[in-house]
Amino acid sequence: MPLRLILITFGGFCLVKSSASVCSLCEVKPLSDFQNKRVSAGVLWTKTDMTSRAECAARCSLFSVIKSFGYKEASGECVAFTVPLTTPAAMTYVSESGFNMYSTCAPVDGGVSAWGQWTGPACPQTCGTSHTITKSRTRTCTNPSPDKGGASCTESLSETGDVNCGLPQCPIDGGVSAWGAWGTLVCSQTCGTTATGTRTRTRTCTNPAPAYGGADCSETLSSTTSGNCGFSSCSDNPNFGTCSSSCSGTNVVCNTGYCVCDIMYVKRGSSCVQDCGSSGYGSGFTIFNNKLLDGYNDRVVSSIQTIEECTSLCLSASDFTCITADYEFNSKTCYLSTTAWYAVPSSSAVDSSTYQMIIRNCA
């Protein structure tokens, strides 16, 4: 294959390259930082018979091993170097008037790489989303690396900062709230001065509530106490004996274990009647759950804690004869009335799950 010559013009220089010599060609530019300087290492050869800087450049560009060259106009001296130009501070240069250094390729300024990973000590905590720790990361001046006398990177190659540890929420153990109020006294009997019942109060595991895998409360969340029901003796109680589900007799029903007069009747002697007549009412009461005499209240008393207190108010009323008393245990309110259930329209004698009713019996 015949040898072809390629004529390439660079910045006023005419460089001759053989097509058999495969190497990159680039413009030869005078570099101001390297004027009047001669490098002290890497000399490949020296020619003293060059007639111009262009001829020196053309000769040096034929060989890829030559990274830079110097030329002195006054003497025609051409020096080929195997080392690339670097910043003057990075290599030993000798000052020499009229001797100027050139790169066989244009200078390449350095560029920064992408940041590396954050590095540093491990987070001392194991939970908590707000925890941070000081870490550092680096990058290099290799994108590209400075070459042929190009400038180094001016950007910072390292940085330090507070980095979030990325930890989960810390577990929150549950704590108990304050105790609630004592509930209504619940009695299993309907008569007997020594009859006792129980009250219950509760608290919750919400102070704080357990979260993020925290432990539930280990404390008890309910408490029970006993109290006397305030009942009269069973001999005075207007009942007809005990029962499990049903009772015999006219207008007699089973109510909390005892046979008593139906809600519309009161006991008079051994019978259940709808009118006490001239005999008046006695001191005994029959208690019914979920009953309410609506719209016939003669007196309303607030802040009454138990149905027993409501019963006492009915018995102690001196300015009217209290026959029916309704106790609303949610609002702790006692409603007293001179009217019996059988004396009102059916629309006023209603069921209500938040009330207990006491009906005064005949003497």
C-alpha cells in the first residue's frame, strides 16, 4: 500500500502526518503559563537546525510518545519531551528567555466526578427519626483529569454534613390514664338491709397509647368495690317470693329474682292493685330497670350518685307524696313524681335504657 501524506493545518502550523502513523492530531496553541520556561526532565531528543516553530511542531506531532515540545526562536532549537505540560508548580521548570513550551494537543481542563457515598461512624442510636450524624464524602478531578497543561478543578473535592440516620420510630410503651368515676352500684338482691352490691371503675391504656411496637400496659384497667344496697328488710319488701323466670298470681311478674307486682300495679295486702286508696303508700319500693315516667316530674335533683340516694329523696319529701322516682345513672339525676305509672297515658310510661325506676308500694 503506497504511503499517503495528509496535510493538516492547525492554528497557522502546517503539520505533516503519515497515514501509517495512527495517532490523534490537535491544534498547537501557545500557552502563556509556559513562556520563557524549559522543563528539566523527559527530554527525548533535541534538534538545533529547525528553521521555524511550525517545523518543530510538525516533527514532534509525528510521534505519539512526544507529549510536549519547546522551541527557541532565536537559535532554532527544538526539544521533544515525553512528559505532558502540567502547572508550573507541579514540575521543575527552568526559566530561560525566549524558550517557550507547547503541548502537542490542546490543554484539557479537569472536571469533577460524581460525589461518592457518605462515609463516617455508625449512628449510636437504634431508633428515632430525627437523629443525624456527621459524615463526609469526596469526589475527584477525573472527569476528565487535567491534561496537556489544562487547569485543575477549582470546585471543592470533599464536603462534610449532617446526614439523617434513617432510623425507625422508637417504640412507645403504653401508660394508664386516671381512674374514671365509680359506676352505679349493682345489686343482685331486691331486699335485705345487709344486701351488698358492686361498683366498677375503669381506666385506659392511653397515657400514652402504645405505638411502634411498644408494650401494652401491665397494670389492671378495672377496679371493683362493694357497697351496701340500702334496701329495707326482706320482710318489708312487697314481694311474693323468689322466682327464676315466671310467677303465679294476678298482675304478678318476675323481676330480678323476685315475684312482684307488675309495673302498672302496686301491692296492697296480698293483692296487686292500681290504686292504693285511703290506705296510702308505705316505705317499700319495687325497682324496675329501663323504665321512665316522662313528663310528670314534680322535682328534679342533680348530682345524685346512686339510686339509693334517689330513693331516700323520695321517702323524705315532706311537701308532696312521692310515688315514682326515676334515676338517670349517666347524668346522675333523680326525677321525683306524685304520679304512678297506671295514672298516665301510655306514651308517657316508656322504656329507656339509661334509667332505673322505683315505684312506691302501698302500705
